[in-house]
Amino acid sequence: MSTTLDAIATVWTDSDGIPIRLVWQGQRFQVTDTPTPLDLDLDAVTHLTAVPIGWRFQGTSLDGVSLVFDVLSFDRAHEWRVIRTYT
């Protein structure tokens, strides 16, 4: 099951810009698989001011809850958004 969202998250990345953990809805998740770049349909967007960066990865909380996250950012150093989760 997937849930479409538009929620701000804090994402930490490694030196190559690949997500390693995130905090979303007050809960910390460690990335527990290999993140995959999202295949973004940029043709569907007509007025981009920046090319978005997107990733899909599984995150697991300290209490063992695992979700798959789609995250998107238009600015690597600042705001990330969770755009979809999968259970």
C-alpha cells in the first residue's frame, strides 16, 4: 500500500549525496537498503527552476518499523520532502 504525501523531512546524506538516514514525523529512520534514484518525469513539469533530486529507499526506525520512502529535493543542502511512503 502506498500513501502520497508532501511532508518535510530532514535527510542526511553521505559525501556522494546518497541518503543514509532521515527524520520524518518526529521519528528517526536509518536507511536499510541501497537507495535508488527516482526516475522523475521532467517532461510533465514545464517551469522548473532547479532539477530535483529524488531517491527511493527503505528506512527502519529504532523500534523496528520499516517503510519505503520516496524523497525529493530541489536543493541538496536544504529542504527535503517525503512524497510517498510504502508499507
